[in-house]
Amino acid sequence: MIMRKLFFILRLIALGAAAIAKSVASDILTLDPEGYIRDWVMLAPIALPGSDTAADLLLREQIPAEAALKPKDGDRLTVRGKELAWKNVKASTNFFDFNAELKSQNDHAAGFIVTYVECDREIPDVTMAVASNDEGRIYFNGVDIYAFTEARPLLLDSDKGRVTLKKGVNIIVFKILNEQNSWQGAMRLLDKGGAPLKNIKIRRSP
């Protein structure tokens, strides 16, 4: 009887360890074949005040400490009296669509998508190719590196810049404003030769 109980306990421990390992593995993802990031944690929609231009609103924090965000699925916060929750999402194509994820049309709104890029070594001269519909702003490892302050349709790889991915976890915060109609964003990472970046991991939690 004692041996049977011991076997049962060890079996439960093994099953628990396997479940934890599976959960961790499921959150380790990769870029798609063209180098696009499809896996994010999203916060939206944040209703924008109507008194200022979209450009002014983009350059103003819509939630406290935007540059330092490190969210994970299920984290909650209240913005302008409305409680919102961060949610893990996976884009079905090479661009991200807020309205599709929310299953509703959201005009004059802001949204955030955050991802974590994990590297086993430092990678210099990485091209970050981005697009947004409409205005977009990017924080990379806590630094404000990009802002596009005009309304526009989504055109993949509209803007490109170079970054260095540090060894360990790199945090990308992408804020996108929608004035009207479509609300989208896209980002991909390319090596210094212009090929999709390889041998990195994407996470949706710190």
C-alpha cells in the first residue's frame, strides 16, 4: 500500500512538472518566415480625449510610464475610469489588426502591443521595419526610438531603422492610434544582410 501511494505521489509530481514545462514552452515563440512578429500582448481600446490632435496624443502618455511597460497576459489597469486587461494575441497574418482582435470598430482610440525578444547573444545592426495605421510610436528597451505622427493606411515596411538586440530579453512597446476605420500595425526584424532574423525567441511575458 505504501509503495502504491508513493508511486501515485511521484506520478502527480511528474505530471505537474510536465504541465509547467509545456506552459513555459508554449510561450516561447519565433518570428514568422518573413521576419514578422505575430505574437504580442495587447491592451486596447483606450478612448482618446477629443480636445487635441492625434499627433499631440501620440506624443503624450496614454497610460503611466509607457516606456517602462512589462505586461503579461491578465494584468489589469484602469485608464480614464475604464478597467482594461492585457491579453495574449497572435496575428493571423503579417500585420496586427486591433479591430479584428476586439471584434468591434474602434475610432479615436489608442492601443498597445508589447513583445519580448530573447537573444542568446548581442545582435548589432538589426533592421526594424515597421508600419502603422494610423499614428505609431515605439519604445525599445525603455527608450523612445520612433514616432510617426500622421494618419495613413498600412503599408508594410514603411519605415526602417537599426537597433542592437542585447543578450537576454529585449522589450518592444508599440503604441498605435486610430483616427477612423482600420487600426493596424506591423513589425519585422531583419539581419544586416536584409534577411529575416534567425535564432531568436519571442515571448509574451517578461
